[in-house]
Amino acid sequence: MQKQPDQRRELGAFLRSRRERITPDQVGLPHTGRRRTPGLRREELALLAGISATWYTYLEQGRDIRASDQVLDALASVLQLDRHERGHLFQLAGHAPAAETEEPEPLAAEVAAVPLLLQPHPAYIIGGNYDVLSHNQAADELFPNLTAAADRPANFARWVFLEPAARDVLVDWELEARGLLARLRTLAGRHPGDPRYTRLIDELNAGSPEVRAWWPQYDVQARHGGRKRLWRQGRGAVDFAYTAFHLAEQPEQTLVIYSDDRESAD
């Protein structure tokens, strides 16, 4: 699959961000005096990966060249990428199909009803770009103002970064927001031609100084369950466990269910 110019630039920027975070000590290189830039030099990375320094420079510059699986594996190894970062690298390098559609994500009626059946536990279904496809009343109460606009569905990423109430509800707002942005980047990397992602990312960059600062860091992360501290009126900070289930027919759609430990113990 041929990579588009934007995708090639994304690949180059991702490689550069990961190269700059690896120190010579981490890969067994000796100290060579003061460095003008952090991390490894391009020539050092190319040598360790067993490829031409000129060819690697072209790759990082976003030129129209194709890297083989073997080369990507070597770069991932030297850069000490985790499995999510490695998958993101392969996606950006054009080793996976790109989605280019503006069609809304399909959601079967019986699937949309699941959050309603889970009441009173807060539950919602989100699409790959964090559009909220279905949610119940408990989720409405837990995440105030998570509402759809006239021309678009509610979106959890938009709520976290652009809705003022989110900073009150999410007790550890920066930690949660950074993680969400890393997961959004991972998913966006799988859909370099999908305008739903580009529009959302442009909107977040325009409206959030944190997104403008964090997006160039190229953090990536997979969706997962875990724990969150959420502020509830009259109760203060409450510890919630949340579980994420990927739908069989639409694996990028995720059912998220929250459980309040104190309520579970009653």
C-alpha cells in the first residue's frame, strides 16, 4: 500500500520522536562529548539497525520510500518500542489498510441497547474516534454535558479537552487526558485518510493548549480497563473500576462499564 504525504510525515516525526528519547547508554554506545540534540544521532540509529544512514534520513524526512518488515523490526528493536508503539510504526509505514470514509460507524440496535440494560452502572459505547455511539442515564450523570451537537455525535475526547466540567470530574485530569490522547493517536494511525480523525484532531489542537503541547510527543497506547478517580456531587472523589470490551463485529468500538467500589460493597 502506497503511503500518502501526510502519512509519510507522520512516520518520520514518530521515528524522530522515538530516536530522541533513546540515550547512547541505553544501546551500549560510548559517550562522545557534548551533543547538540537529545537522544541518538541518525547515523547511530542506522548503524545499530543495519541500514544505510542516508536511507534512514530519507525515511525520517518523509520521502516516498518503503521500509520492509525486516527494517521496521530492526528499528523497533533499537528504539525499544513496546508492542503498541511497534504496531503504530507498522501502521504508519503502510503495512495495514487505511480507512477513508465519512460514513457513520454502524451500531446494531441490540448493541446500542446494552448500556441501557446496565443501568444503574455508568456505561457507554464509543467508536474508534471516541464518538459516543450509545450511553445510559448513569453515564450522563457521571460525565455532565456529554451531549451531541446538531451536526455531530457526542465525543469523549472532545469532552475531556474542551468541556470545562471534565477538569472537575476527572480528579487526575492530566494523567487521564494524556492517556486518552495517546490512544487517539494510536487509532488515528490506523486511519490516515479518515476525515473523522483529522477533523477531531484539528478541533482539539485549535481548542486545547495541552493537545498542542502533547500531540507532537507521539505517545501511543492501546485501550484498556483500569481505575479512575471521579468527582461526584455530595460524595467527593470516588474510586471507580472500569472495564473495556471490544465488540466482536466492530473491534474498534468499545463498551466501557464503570463500577463504584463503595456501591459494589453494599
